[in-house]
Amino acid sequence: MCCRLVDMKPLTVPDKEEMILALQDEIRRSELARYDHRLHGVLLVAEGLTCPAVAQLLGDAPRTVEYWVHRFDAHGFAGLLDGEKSGRPRRLTSPQLAIVQTALRQPPEAAGLSGGLWDGKTLSAFLHKRFGVKLKVRQCQRLFRQLGFRLRKPRPLIAHADAQAQAAYKKTPPMGQRPKR
């Protein structure tokens, strides 16, 4: 028994536009998913579709699909893998990051700095003092997260006030001293 395509009902996805964006974001998030996405694009071109048609199906630019095909022709499957991203080199080397990680496990006073807890300003001062590297506070806050640390804010200490002064200030008298009705 074979089913005919004419009898099949088309499936729909609720919130189509929103789901398309979410699926595209998910593909971009994972290196393996991006590789599979490119494989599908090249496969569709190999099956005879044009680059603009594949681009429209996959939600990419036609020129991007052309790049994939050319990279596949030149380098095979390895041409579809993500390459090294260019960008600014890190300001801190791996050994320096290890030193920072060790320092963050101790109070700032152990590193010769003032303050009870590490924060962006304290870390920035440490990096400048120890390595001569100037990072802004926001970059230091990101560095905390990258190294697996959380920024903690100290809890405010409530001042120990004079109990008699507080009692005199209160509008309602204590329980035992209230007038009876």
C-alpha cells in the first residue's frame, strides 16, 4: 500500500515567522549545526537547485551559498568547517590568566590591593599593577564570568542602634505597654 502525496495534509508550524528566526539562531549557535547547514546547502546545489533557490530555502544570501560550493570544491568537506576567526588578540596570555584565577581565589589584600571583595575596579587595578595591562571595569567583569567566577556584592550591615532611642522614636508602644480599650 502506497500513500499518494495528493492525499497528505500540509503541516503547519505555529508562529511561523518567530520559529524560523529561532531555528536560524539555533543553527548559528552551534558549530556542528552550521557545518550540517552548509552540507545541506551544497547537497541541494549538487541535486540541481540554483544557489539563489538554495539560499531562499535555507534563509541565507545567494553569495554565501556560492562561497560554500567553492570552498567545498577546493577543500572538500573540510572547506565547510568553521575556520579560525580573525580578531584582536587576547590582552592576557594563558599563563597570565592562570595567575589571575589563582589571585581571585584569595582576598584582594593578598595581592596588595585594598578592598574586601574582588570587583571590576579591583581586578582592573590588579591587572595594571601586575602585568601592565589596562582593561576597563566592564571587560574585567566579563573576565570574571569567563574564568567561572561570580561577582558578589557585600551585604549591607545594619548599624547597631540604641534600643532606647529606637523605642522613643517608634509611634506605637511595645506590646506590654499598650493602653487597653
